[in-house]
Amino acid sequence: DIQMTQSPASLSASLGETVTIECLASEDIYSNLAWYQQKPGKSPQLLIYDASSLQDGVPSRFSGSESGTQYSLEINSLQSEDAATYFCQQHHDYPPTFGGGTKLELK
Amino acid sequence: QVQLKETGPDLVQLTQTLSITCTVSGFSLTTYNVHWVRQPPGKGLEWMGAMWNGGGTDYNSAFKSRLSISRDTSKSQVFLKMNSLQTDDTAKYFCARQIAAPLYVMDAWGQGASVTVSS
């Protein structure tokens, strides 16, 4: 199975700041990377797929990028509603696998 | 409006069988694929398997032969059944709709069914 290593495990940031979450794939996944946001007690919500394609309805302050097997989620101009746990997921190969998650707290 | 809702038991005894129903609305099971994903308390997400729109299934080999997924298109329901439950099967079980393309990207999720395996 493809291993997805996500970092950091947690971070704290202030309103208006920009944060970056990273995900390293154990092998080439050819940009087949999705990001999800999960708030406490809720189900995951799709933010981005194909590394950088923004899902309909997702604010443009969320963006995705890649460099080799390293993928990044950037959140600009942090809002209070962005406090959540974020997961990456490779959708290149069976079985699809997820990163361990990054918990984002707002100061 | 696309909706998915999981219904199942809160508590299952050790070694027994878990059955969860995912009832969908706002889309057709013959058009969209539906996946099952679980999340142990405070932990990450694990893909379990899929019901393809053509009626076929696929399973994560991690569950070996314990897992079965089926559907009733007339009732817009997808079923998960897993036997020989252990305490580490305690988790929230989600069904999720896959977007048209690419594979394995899930754009709508149910609220999840929390299951505790008790000895």
C-alpha cells in the first residue's frame, strides 16, 4: 500500500495568517492527491482533488500544490471556521490511503 | 440534494457481525460509486471498500474475507457487513459518494455510524 506521511500533526495559527500542511507519498502518485477537512463530530468534506483542483463551493483561500512526491495544502487568510483536522488521501492506486491528519487550531 | 445516512447498531459483541445500511438520496446508485470508510476514535481514516455503480465490489485486503458490501438499488441502499468483530473494529463507519472522476475521491459523506465492539 502507498504510505502517506502528513506533517505537522498539529499547528496553531492566528486569524488572517497563512498556513501550509504537507503530505509525502511513499511513491509517485502522479498528482492523484485529495485533501479533506473534518470538523469535530462531523464527516470529512472534500476540498481539493488531483492535487490542485478546487471542489465546487470551496473558498479560493484553499489551494493545493505539489513538488515530486510532496504535496501541500495552503490556507490563506485564516478564518475561524478553518479550525479543523485536515487529511490528505492518495487516489492513484488501490487501496486509497490517507495521511494521519493535521489538527489546525486558531489562536 | 445529495444525502447519505448510515444506520446500524451502537454496540456489537466481540466476534459477532456488524451490519450497517447506507441510505442515499439525490443520486442514483447505478450512476455513482459508493465507498465505505471508517475512523477509530481520535484516529485517521481507513478505506474499507466500494460498491461500483455497475454492481461490482472491491475490498481493502486488510479486511481479508471479513467484509461484504451489497446494495438494493430499488431502495437506494448500500449495505456493509463485517464479521468476527474485534475491539479494534470500534470506529465510526462512513459511507461516501465518489465523484464522477477520478476514482476514490469522495464528495459527499454520511454523518457516520458509531460502533463500539464490546467484550
